[in-house]
Amino acid sequence: MILSIRPDRKLIRAAGHSRRYVLITFTAPAVPPKEGRTPINISLVLDRSGSMGGQKIELVREAVRKALAMLRPEDRFSLVVYDDRIDVLVASTPASAEARRNAERMLAKIDARGSTDLGGGWSTGCEQVAAHLDPGALGRALLLTDGLANQGITDHDELVRHAEELRSRHITTSTFGVGSDFDETLLQRMATAGGGNSYFIERNVQILDYLTSELGEALEVVARDACVEVILPAPVQAEPLHEFRHVRDGNTMRVRLGDIVSSQEISLVLRLDFPTGKPGDKLAVDFCLSDREKVLDAPPCTVAWEFADHQANDTQPRDVEVDRAVAQLYAARARDEALSQNRAGDFERARAVLRRTVDKIREDAGEDEVLLDLAQELLSEESRYASHMSAMELKARYYSSLNLRKNRDPEGKARRRT
């Protein structure tokens, strides 16, 4: 496996602060499907509030049936349903054929009703995982809802804190929002803090695909708790542009990538802010990968930037591939901010957010047609963000931006080498 580090430029200003970017890429090793995989301990946590009636609940039953069929006897699963009451339909149990058949029978009996104790249902599912989580197993809670957390724990920050605490205990949370009434910001924050993924199910028929796809990824994990570790000189600041949680301890910054699946292609852009310095001196930054079982064995990389005068900095060559990756992420951030302004009804501020980003991309584009096309695409969306959007359109645009910032494909699935 090869860890690639590409800086946008190699010179930094001796007499002024400099901002530079690096594009970090690697492809996870491929493993034969279903051979020697890590056992999984999973809880399926399903909303059965009144709005889940009809086709939704029928599709959930089918999705659960197919998801359980993917498990082996050495795996474990539990099944939790909730409205304003929480029921453990199947307590955590080995995934034997008999246990899976029993789960299908139990799920066939439930009806949609009541309001939504999302926090209680989710925490109950996580408790089922925690009670039987072997050190070598993968812990997963898959939370599906079409509504708001309006019973039990409703404070978003508290739910997010719980998700982060559970992640530290090796229980990952992924979320699935169905339709137009769920809170996409809450589900995204819970999934990000919980080390998992968040999906927008725009059409009921997608329930089966997304639920089984997320479980399928969990069954092909090759590296757990993966991180990019960046060793920085003390005065250099760094921040990922992608939507990954990160922490700095002294000179080491760790960007938490979560679990990596077979043949997954990872891209990460870091923004680096450099101080002033003496012409000819250099500042070096070290990059390496880590994970729980040391599967990601790429050799570490070092990139050095050299202090130079303004003229040398202004005329140095740029790596256009890095520029394009950076611009895509700033465009995604601009769309996200414009959506926030749109929701608040401040359409002119939404327009201004996009226009500033268009101007910046054009300023740095030179004659690069890809960057110029991106700026034009963003400009063409300006009027849409500056007018009323339906709840479904808001969610679709929110998840489109999120998936890019999370380095996922347009549907929210892992990008894989084919």
C-alpha cells in the first residue's frame, strides 16, 4: 500500500504568513469477501412511530430480513423498536438460523404508532451491543428514523456526546433518515461523533439498499480506528477540510478516519498555516497511518517547505490536482453554509456566501478549465440557494455536500477501487 502526500506548493513566505494545502491519498488493501472477517455485534434500532406506517414498515421488515441473512452464526445481533415506548424484540444473541427466523416473526408483529423517543431507542440498542461485545468484534448500532427526537433525550449536544463516548468503547453509530421530517443535522452529528455514516433515504424503496449496504461495508472492514497522524513543527497549525474529527496533542495531530473497508479509496485535504522564517530555512511535516491492528503498513512520508521571498512564492508552480480537490471542498462548505442561511430565511446572505467562494475559486484558477467550470457551476446555483426550498430539497443538497466532505460517493457509500 502506498501513502501519497501531494503539497499544492513547496515554498512559503519568509516575510509573511503562508497557507498551504496537502492532498493525502491511499487505497486500503483488498480482502476476499467473507473470508477470515472480523465477527460483528450489531443492533438494528428501528423507528416504529406513526409516520412509519404502510410501505415504510414493510420495506424495513424486508431490509432487516436481508441484513440478518448476511450474518454468520459467530456474529451477534439484537433488534430494538421504539416510538414513545422502547421494546427489545430480540435481545443480543448469536446469529443462528433459528434466531434470525425468530427475529423475522417478532418484527412481523409490530405496527407503526406513537411519537419518537429516538435517544432512548438508540441507547437501548447500544446497551445490547455493549453487554456482549468481545474485544475482537466490531460493534455497530444502525439507527433508522423518519422523525424528530421529541421524547426522552431531545438535547442534540447530549446525544452527540453519548455517540462519541460509545465510539471510545468501540461501538460505532450509523444513521438513516427517511423522508422529509427527520433532523438531518442531528443524525449527521451523531454519526460523525460515533465514527459511522449518515444516509438520506429520499425514496422508501432505498431502505433495503442503504441498510444492507452499510452492513455489507461493516462485514468488509480491513482496518479499525484508522488515523492519519501528522507530526507538525510547533508553530505550524493544521486542520482537515474533510469532515473528519481530529485532535492535536503537542506536535501530533490525529485525523480519525474510522473503520476502513476493503479496497476503499481515501482522500484527505489538510490546510497548513505557516509562520514567518529565514529565507532558505525549511519546515518539515511528517505523515503516517495507524490503526488498531497495524494493517495500514505504508511507509511514513515527510514533506519539507522552504522559506523564500515574495517573488519566488508568487511565481512557483502549483499542483493543479491539489487545487481542484481544495476547491471542491470549499465549494461543498459554501453550499453547506448557504443552506444554513436558506433555512434561516436569509436568502441574500446565502447568495453572498456562494459569490465569495466563486470569486476565490476564479482568483486561484488561472486558465484551468476544471476550476473555472466549478466556479460557474456554483454561480449557476446561486439563485436556487437564494429562494425557498422544500424540506426534501434541503436534505438532498445537505447530504450531497456532506458525502463529498466525508469522502463518500454521492449516495453516501464508501468509494472503492474497481
